[in-house]
Amino acid sequence: MGKDDLRTDLFDLARDLLRSQRQNHPWLKFSDEELLRMGGFVRKDPLTAEVGYTLAAALMFGSDSTISQVVPGMVFDALLRRDNIDRYDDRLRLSTNLIETFDLLMGFVEKHLNDPFYLLGNERISLRDRIFRELVSNLIAHREYTSAAPASITIFRDKVVLRNPHVQHVRGQIDPNHFTPFPKNPTLCNFMLQLGRYEQAGSGIYNVTKYLPFYSNGATPIFEEHPDLFITTIPLEVLEADTTSLTPDIEAQVEAQVEAQVEAQVVLSMWQKNILLACISGDKTGKDLLTIAGYQNRTGNFKKGLQRLIDQEFLQLSIPDKPNSRLQKYRLTKKGKAWLG
């Protein structure tokens, strides 16, 4: 496997994630090759002394065709089985790089699971994000990639079940208060740690156990190790929708917001979200957006990301008839506001 088997745009996406963690992250100055070496994706064969890219490099940065060649059985499967439990109501099946896989799986979770209001001190946090970012990152970081069995997330009416092919180290159910973490894929774990998508071995079980009772009315997660599968069960509180207390105006606003969110199930990068948030206070120039996104100039990645916000109708031009006007500004739309909501 050579450099041509990797996608160069994924290196820019990785840098965006690094920048969102630390504006002055030391890895931002590295070339693509240096980033691979620093991330542990380049190794020397102890027998032949040949230097090459690892399987982890293909998983993180490889094109879909490269991944299908080196790990033909790798599949991540996300299913919704609320009404049709024999088949599915919605499905997302992925065999692509792990950077985009994480975003797409989180997008599926955000599409189908609610996010109740919760305050931690004086700050509102997303319990759904805290819980399922841990679960999705563990699904990716600890998967056994030589197995052809799919890693899956299945959302039922009363629970979410995650099944991950793995090499067993513990037998039976795990006690969150008494267990020894074991990182299955250290290179992937370390790189995802830099990207802000992984904390440390064992943090997933700890944080899910900590936050789930607030998300699902006192529920307790179940973690089980079987010979070939790690199974996580997240009980859900089944609530009936109650709109009797809503006035017609508020009910219309809620329906409009939900409709906009369902229509625009879009996974955005951190800098794209920051742009939308910044535009709440008023129109912004192109230079403003560069600063907000953490770019010094209009790279190809920035142009494509900005155009995506416009194509999704989250942003609109203040002078639509003259897109290249020096007075041009970018304005948050109602649809963009609804997505942020």
C-alpha cells in the first residue's frame, strides 16, 4: 500500500479536528507523511526491514477501494428497529474510513435519539453526545478488524444495543467499578485521542455509567464480553409525546424546527458549527469566517465546507446576485437556526 491509496482530503479533515482541540496543536505543522509517522501509521518490518504503512493507516485515511482490499469484511451497521423489528425502519451501512465513519454514526444517533435538557452546574450539556460519543468511539477503537462480522448499533423502542466483534479478555458481564481496561488497537486509540474522539482506555464504561441515569431515568448500562462479541445494552426510557400544554404558536415552532432537523440530517465539522454559531449575532464577512474556522487562507477544504453550508441552506449570501462582491457577507438562515436548535 502506498500514498496513492490514501485520501489527501482526510488529512485536512484530521487537521480540522486537531485544531478544534487545540488551536496551536503541534501536529498542525506536519506534512501528511510526518502526520502518518507521528501517529504511528508507519512501521518497519522486523524481519525484512521494509518500511510501510500499517493497517491502521488504511483504516483511518484509506480510500474506500483500498479499505475493501485490505479489510474486505469491515462493516459498520446502524439500524433503527422501533416499528419494524424484524427488518428495520432506517439503516446506515458503512465500509469507509474511520474519520467519516465516526461522524456518520453520530449523525444516525442524533437523527433517531432524543437529547433531553440537562444542566451540569450552570452549563447545559448534551447527555446524548456525552454517552454516544463514548460508545461510538469505543465501537471504532476496539473493533477486531480481521473479523468479517459487522460492528452494529441497533436502536429499538426501549434500548440501544451495540455489538462489536473483538478478542475476549474478560468473560461475562463487566462491573464498571471493578475492571481493567485493555486497549485493543493502540494506534487507533492514540490518534483518536489527539482528534478529541477518544479519552483513555476505560473512560467509555465510566462515562456511560455516570451519565446514563440522567439520560434515561435511572437506567444502568450493561457491558458483556462474549467469546467473539462485546455487547453493550443501553436501556431507554419510553416516553409518550405530550403536546397538550403547547399553545398553537409554540406547537407550530416545534413542528417547524423538528421538520428542519429531520430534513437536514447533516454531519458538520466543528469549524462549520462554529461558523453557524457566530452568525447568530449577525452577518459575517468571508475574512470573519476564515478566522472563526481557524484558517489563514481559503484552502480547498474551507471552500468546500463553506459551500456545503450554503448548499444546505444554512447560510445565505447577503448579495446573492454578486457572489464575488467585496461587500459580500454571509447570513444565518431560519433553517440554519433550526439545525442549531
